[in-house]
Amino acid sequence: MNDIELRQMLKSAPERGQRAFYDKYFNYVYTIVYARLRSYAEPEDIDECVGDVFAHCFFYFDKQEEINGDLKAFVATVARNKAVDTYRRVARHKERNVAMDDNEEFISDENIAETAETSEMRQLLYDKVGELGEPDSTIIIQKYFYGRSSKEIAKIVELSSDNVRARCSRAVKRLRELLLQAGFAR
């Protein structure tokens, strides 16, 4: 069943359409959620997250008169977002359930103000890299976050390595300007 037929079925026979949607995308959703949560969450959390993904999709379909865009991209986005939400929920739960002895104190060398400032700077940097647009944002992330060479990046973004180097140089200059405009100084 293709997306056009599935969209029509979701409109004309919602229950059958939802079942067909579930059957078509269950393995895809489970793979995305499992990949994000496998090393941190319990199997029950993963199953619950998959259920949340489909519940969210079905609520969306019920509210919308027209479903725009690619269904696979839509369900992938919902799955990634729900996996992040589940990760955060599980992490909070695990932090609260740390076993503590009555006589033991936890002393941290962490500077909370510095950590908060670093977190804000990372978020600002991430937002500004996103503003560069494609393929520049991908080039910057691949080069400076993953440490990939221009040749490796060229394969990813389907450009020549010379073009990648030139775009990277221009993207760094634009990123510097965006950060200065946002009030970030060296």
C-alpha cells in the first residue's frame, strides 16, 4: 500500500487506515526508538514509547483534515521526538532513584554557573549552525563535531571535496557573524 492509498484510507475509513498505518510503519518506528533508547531504557519503556508514537500520530490524523508531506518522514520525526522525551523521563527517574547511604555525602566539583553558561553557549551555537541551512550546517557538524575530512564529507553531501572546503570556509565566516550578532563574543 502506498502513501496515497493510505491517506485516502485514513480519511474514508479511519480505523482501517490506522491499522494499515500501524502495520506498515511499526518496524520502522520500533527501529528508530530502539536505536535511541536501547542502552538506557528498559524494554517496557521502549514499548511504551512506540505506543506513544502511534497514539500521537493517530491523534494528529483525527484532528487534521489533510495530511501534508511524506508519511514516513512524519512518523520518523514523531518517533525521534518521543524517544527523546522518553530518554529524558527515564533519566530523571534514574537520577531520583540513586541509592544513598545516610552517612554518605555527595560533593561535586562541578561549577553549576559554568555548566549552565556552557549549555547556553552550546544551544546558541547549535541554533546558529542550523540557521546556515543545508548543506553548510551538515558540513560544519561533520567537520567540527565528528572530525571528518573534506573527502568524507563530500560523499555525504554529494559535492566535490574542493567545494566542501570552500563552503566550509564561508560557512565558518557566516557562523562567526551570526554568533557576534547574537551577542557571543570571543
